[in-house]
Amino acid sequence: MSVYAVTNKVVKDGIGPLSGVTVTVYDESGATLATIYSDSGGTSPITGSVVTTDASGIATYYAAAGTYLQVIA
């Protein structure tokens, strides 16, 4: 059984948290989209490896242990 860790990326500007911002997750090289999930069991993959920040500026996803590149747009 794989263990997936939660990642909570807080996106802010000089004023405060930004809601509705997209975060695309790539593998460490930045060449390939990472496999990320919406649940800790790794049963619900997130299509396109893109998450959107909530009202508090937090983008949450689960991934296997490793190093990832997060691109904010």
C-alpha cells in the first residue's frame, strides 16, 4: 500500500492570500506532470495535475514522497 502525504501550498501576494489561483504540479525536472490525488488513499487522481486555491489561498493535494515543481498561474 502506498502512503500519500498532503501538500498545502499557500499562495500569497504582498497583501495576503490569493483565492482562485491555479497551481500545476510537475515532477522534479519540470518536464512531466506529477501524479497527484484529491484523497490520502491515492484513489482519486486529479486530472491535469492542477489544483485551485481556496478562499484562504490554500491549494491542497496528495502525492507520493518526492520533490515536485509547483507552477502558479
